[in-house]
Amino acid sequence: MAKFIIQGGTKLKGEITPQGAKNEALQILNAVLLTPEKVRINNIPNIVDVNKLIDLLKSLGVKVDKISESTYDFQADDVNLDYLQSPEFMKKGGALRGSIMIVGPMLGRFGKGYIPAPGGDKIGRRRVDTHFDGFQMLGAKFEYQAASKFYKVEGKPLRGADILLDEASVTGTANIVMAAVLAKGRTTIYYAACEPYLQQLCKMLNRMGAKISGIGSNLLTIDGVDALGGTEHTMLPDMIEIGSFIGLAAMTKSEIRIKNVSYENLGIIPRTFQRLGIQMELQGDDLIIPSQENYTLDTFIDGSILTISDAPWPGFTPDLLSIVLVVATQAKGTVLIHQKMFESRLFFTDKLIDMGAQIILCDPHRATVIGLNRQTRLRGIEMTSPDIRAGVSLLIAAMSADGQSTIHNIDQIDRGYQNIDTRLNAIGAKIQRVD
């Protein structure tokens, strides 16, 4: 298994362009199953999870034509429904989290959607009840085969319904939307997720002929149509990668220009990093992070310790809390990080403590970080990446540390970050990939 060997303490300088959004790609790519016509998608990131999904679509019978490094044509005019019950589908479908969103478009168009228990990060419980509750409200029959951990929904035609989600699940909302666009009648989804990536999916579906209103809000109204057509879609830059680069610049005292960030779609992310004391400047659609010797954590108005927590959009995304935690280790001040969604995501803090960080893991969901204010540098150690976001957080810590660090299991990082070592080395990092 591959590893990174990182020489820390090097300042970076230069421009870096964020990849296409991973979380958007996992929705958009599944949406090509809704039409027999050609769909062109631009700005697709070349990362493991996305490549696995494209391979799964090919195995289903979708025609895939690579136009350029980041542009593909897809045409699902000859989908092999029998493949859904094959041993190969069980293996490939269970290998990534994004496979769960095959079910909605397959159910909407063909009346059946199957999936093995999806894989992904080991960051705590990631239930899928919201998805299947929504499908059942649309009239589908649900079956769970416990022995094989295989999910099945069948129903045709689906019929519009009033659906109140039990959580503002992004993937759950996307899955139900993709099923509902071809249902008979009107569907209303209350407490819908409204992340920019979900907005992108809805706008794409409307260009294909769907009738979705309320985009960007927590109440979506969908009037079902008989069929969808082809379209062209360009994905947003990855907001998680942009946040990672902001944190990297601060930790390594580097000056970095992050190109074409689609600032209007970053929401509260820039403000949250500013509360950590990180300076930034917007020039056009580029975000400039200047070199800073020190940065000071904000407090609440009454002077009490700042708390940063995740919340459904437009709240702060949980995918960046690991980055915020690492950045806080070298700040001046104290902050409480509250990870509400996943109970295992903060467990990587033991590696940071071994590097010299002052962190109190209060419980599975909360960690208090006492910033070192650069009075004591982190030290390089040998460690293993437990998941995508923790892996990049540890990479940022290693790049700021004294001495050499080794990160094992970097396949986890490759799942979400495109050629991260090559791109960072181009602006001055010293990262060696060893297979």
C-alpha cells in the first residue's frame, strides 16, 4: 500500500486550481442514468471514488467516452438491469459510498433499484434510512436482505407525495429528487438539503426537462415528467479542497493564490477560517491567502471560548472540521471543535497529540484545541490515514512539522484529492510518494 514521506517546515508559494467537486460528481454522474440521451459533464475530478463510480456505470452498460482529462460523455441507452443482481455488482457497488445514489435514478426510470451496503469512510454510523423512507413514500416497495446486506426497492409507476425528511441528508435528498422527477404528479420535499452541489443537480435536471422549484431552499417542489433528455453540465470547484488549501497556507506560513474558487458558492467557509485569524483577499474569483507568522483565534462577544461546529447548509460543512482542528493547533487561543454528525471523525487527534499538539478529546464528538501559537512546532512522526479528510489534515500537519513524517494508507487521500502530491510539490512542497 502506498505512503507519503513528507519533509516538513517548507514554505509554499504560487497558484493552485481546485479540482472539480467530489461530492457533486457522485450525484451528477448517477443522474446520467435518468435519460437514454447523451450527457456531457465537464470538470470531473480524477480521483479514486469518482473513477470507481464511472467504472460501475460502464459495467451497467452506460456508454462512456472520455473527451479530455476532465470531460466525459455518458449515454445510458442500453442499461443492463440483470447486472444489478450479479456478484460483480455486489463487489463494485459495495466499494464506495456514492453507489447509493444509483438507486434513485434506476428506480425512477426503470422501476427498480438495488444496491449492496455502500462502503466509504469509517467515520461512524452513516445510515441510509432517509433514502429508502423517501422511496417508499413515492410508492416503492422496500426489501432488505440482512444476510447479504443487500437493499432492493421496486415500484412503477412512482407517484408524487409530500415527504418530510427526518434529516437534511444531501445524498438522501439527491436520491429522492432523482426518483421523483419521473414520478406521476407532484412531490414536495420538506427539510431538503440545499448545499450548492444539490442545487447544481437540480439545475442540471431542469435543463434535462425536469420541473423542480424551490432550488436553494429547504422546500423542493417537483412536478413529475414523462422523460428527460440530454444536457451539458460543468461542475463547481471542490469547496472542501479550497478549505484545505486555506488551512495549508496558514499552517505553513505560505502565500497561495487559489484560482477560480466560485466564491459565491463557498457560503460560510471563508468567514469560519477568518474566525481562526486567517487573512484572505478576494481578487476577481481568486482567493489570496497571504503568509502569516501568527494568527489568533476569535472569541464570542462575551469573551468566552469559540466553538466551531458543523450544521446543514448554509451551516459549516462537517468535511472541513478536521482541517479546522489541525489549523487551530498552531493558532493563538483556544477553540472547541464540535463534530455533531459522525462519532468517529475526531479519533485521528491521537496522531496530532503524538506530534505535540495540545488537544483534549472530550468525547467522540468534541475536542478542545489549545493553540501553540507557533511557540512549539509539531514534530514529524509515522502515522496512518484513517479517512479522506483526516488524511489531508495529517498531511497539512506533516508539512508544517519539524522533520520527516510518513503517512501510510494514502489510498484514502487519493479517494478525494486529485494528484495532491504532484500539485503541492509544484508550489514548493516536499512530498514523496512511495508505492
